[in-house]
Amino acid sequence: ILAHIGPALDEAHRRGVIHRDLKPGNILFDQHNMPYISDFGIAKLAGTQTSVTGSAIVGTPAYMCPEQAQGEELDGRADIYALGVILFEMLTGRQPYEGDTPMSVVVKHITEPPPHILDFRPDLPPAIETIIEKAMAKRKEERYTNVAEMVETLQAIYTSATLVAPAPRATERTVPAPVKTLPTRRQPAAPPPSAATRPVSAVGHGWVCSCSLSSCAAS
């Protein structure tokens, strides 16, 4: 998802447009499951005070970067902070900061470091924690400079984790039990030819007889 919306967000930042309200509800999917960023209703031009809502503090507290919560000047790194929150939520199913009131959540964004994602998902690659900590750094100078850099780091971690993943444990091979063979049954010896029989040839363990006596014991 981040790899798809990243270029669009970077392009908006290059044009000086800051979304200011990135959250899961503003990432929509079409019939082909392709994600799109929506709702630029409170977007702001970087370096100006021009916005749809004026100069008031706007945005969603759960995804608001510290400088946005404090009414400071914003740039594209405010949206990168929100992407770090979204990534945390995608991987854990919960938001990094929770509180009884929106203001308590805002205060945590300003004062508290990001929670350790491995406490909630210990099965994730450890470097994921580094990505989220950098994207959600309190000082914007410590964050990624663009979304592409964040996505490339994320993809490299998962590629590396796949390459170094331990081979599946070999299953114990079952040694087949030795095949028991029955002793070869010895064929009874043929009776010696009598005067009434004339052996022609031996086939297998029996005799082929040319006589026509019904009592012949050689056949």
C-alpha cells in the first residue's frame, strides 16, 4: 500500500501541497484493490498560511505530528509522520497512542516516544521498529525526507528477512522396517521314474511325462 501511494504523496509534496490528514479512512481502494489518497479538503500549501480551513489547528489527533499539534509551520514530513502511525496500525491493528480524550492523545504525540512495535508483534523483523521510530521522530529533521526513502527501506528489510530466513526444519525420515521374507519352500523331490514312465525333459521342479497312464505320479 505504501509503495503505491508513496509516489503520489511525494509528487504532492514536490508541488508544495501537504495533506495534513492522512489516515486509513483517507486511503481508498478501487475495484482492482489499488489504493488512492483521498480527501485533500484540509491540504495546505507549504510556506503559506493558505488553507481551506484557515490557520486553525486541523487534522485527526491520532495521526497528528507534534509540530502540527502545536500549530507550527509544516512541510511534507508531517505526512510522513502520519504514514508511520498508519504503518504501526496496519501491522498491529491498534494505534500507537490511545487516550480518554483527543487532547490526551495529542499530548502523547508531542511528549511520548513511539511504543515498541515488537512488544505487540514480536514476529516482525526487528528493523521495522527502526523505520517506525524514524518516521515518527518528534523532530521532523530526524524523519525520512520523502516517502520513497521510507518505502525502499521497508522493502529492503523484508527482502533481507526473506533471504536470511532459516530453512524449514527437515522432517525426521522414517526408516522403513526390514521386509520379512518367507523361507523358500522346498519342492518335494520327484519320485524316481518307473519302468512304465519314460522321462522326456525336466521343466521347473516337475517332470513332463509322455505316458498316458492316469496313475502316473511324475506329472
